[in-house]
Amino acid sequence: MLASYVMLNYAKHRYFLLSFPDEQKEWNGPFYFIQAADPQLGLMKAWRIGDCDSGGDDWTEEAFQPRKIYFYFSGCTFSEEQVKDLKEELRGTDPDIPLVFVSGNHDLGKTPTPESVEQFCHDWGDDYFSFWVGGVLCLVLNSQFLFDSSGCPELMEAHEVWLESQLQRAIQTPSRHLLVFQHILLFLRTPHEEDDYFNLQRGIRERLIQRFKQAVVTYISHFWGESCVHYHRNAGCCYDGLDMVVSSAVGCQLGDDTHGVRVVVVTEDDVIHRYHSLDQLTERGMDEDLKKFLV
């Protein structure tokens, strides 16, 4: 059976390697990818019974497989057994679809430590990295460092040095688009909103916005809900040329959205995205008007 032989490819040495990496730096036509937020095996039961700390011992409700250029997961698995089961599910994926993993709060802890970061890297590859795809530069951040780095200040410093080098490279070597992926969103509705559990502190977010604008970032995806992968609901807005996208969860929903993923179509001049329910994708695929951009 195919699933027995498919190996998961992880980011290493701060880079996620797609096939023919030199060719990936050149624009070669429209493409699309899928973003899935908050798989969080077991959370649907835990949320239902009101015990999110220890109630996630049954995750049959969340079992799924991604069915294109790559498939992006943001955050949130819990135990060793859940990691194992999620990997088994993903090994049934078409091997031609690269899977990109982004760290989140339940992977690393609200306050990450060297030990929790090391465990994530062992399970899913580097906790932050970059890659090129179809002429587009993508940066994957460890937003837990930005939220609270008190347990690992040296790792935060290394992340900061890396991020600055990547943004400077983006300025010097422009790409067709520059996309940023992170688990914790910069903001839900406006950059000037108050600090809370779901966003980054205002001072940090304002500095990041300025740095992203200088590097001409066009699309920021957080999945706390990552697209919100923490918020578990759809949100976001466009601010001064930055498209802040917050996607609801493929797993446990905390609002009125249905289980789904975000379909993102990248053209030469634009990035078009839309949230699709899993039922819709199963029954009829992505929206027809999005398909037209790929012709």
C-alpha cells in the first residue's frame, strides 16, 4: 500500500527543499496551495467535555487526509501518540504534494523551552525556515518566540538574526511575492487592537509590520484558527498593503465556521485566497472562479 512507503519531508538547516530548487526561484505560472490550521487531534472531544488539559484522549473525529503545489499545516498536536497518529494519516498523502509544517503553541508550549523546541524539530523538522516555490519566497516563523521567549532567549536571538537576514535578502533579491507563515497572528482586525491571547503584543506586532512592509511582504498567514490556528475562526484584514489572513481550523471549531482549509491561488500579480469547507472540497472541489486563474 502506498501509505507504507511515503516518507514525510521536513525542513532542515533553515530551508525546506522542494524538487529542482534552482528552478523554483523563477516564475513559471500560476499555482495554488492548501493551508490547514489546528489539526489538534483530540481537541474536539476535550472542548466538548470542557477539559482541554487532559480530555483529548480520543481523536477519531479529527481523522483526515489532505487530498496543489504544497499543503501547509500550522500547529497544534499534543502527545507523542497524537504525533504518531497524525504522521500515519499524512503518510497516505500523494507523495507529489510536499507537506510544510509550522510550529504552534501546543507543539512548543505557550512559553517555549530549548527542550520543547528540540522535540518539535525531532518530530516535524526545523521550527523556522524559508523556501522558494514557483518564483515566490516563503518565510515560516516560530511565532512562539515572538509571543514569549523568556524560556529560551538565546533561541529567540538566533531567530531574530535569521529573520533579519531573510528580510534583507528579500529586499536585495525581489521575488514575485513574499509570503509569511506563522501560527500566532499579528492581529485579528486591526494593528491597533489591544493585546490578548490570540495576537502578538502591540509593540512587537508594530515593529514586524514595518519590517515586513520594507521587504514588500504581500500575504501574512497565521493559523490560530492560520489562519488562526489558535483562534479557530476566520478573521483578518488588509492593512497598508499587507494581507493578514486568519484561517479557521480543520479540527475543532470555536466559532460558526465549518471544518475546512484555505485554498490559496498565486498568480503573477496577486494572491487570491478563500476558505473552503471539507464537505465542499469532497463534493465539488475548489470554487470554479479560482480554477480560472490556474488556466
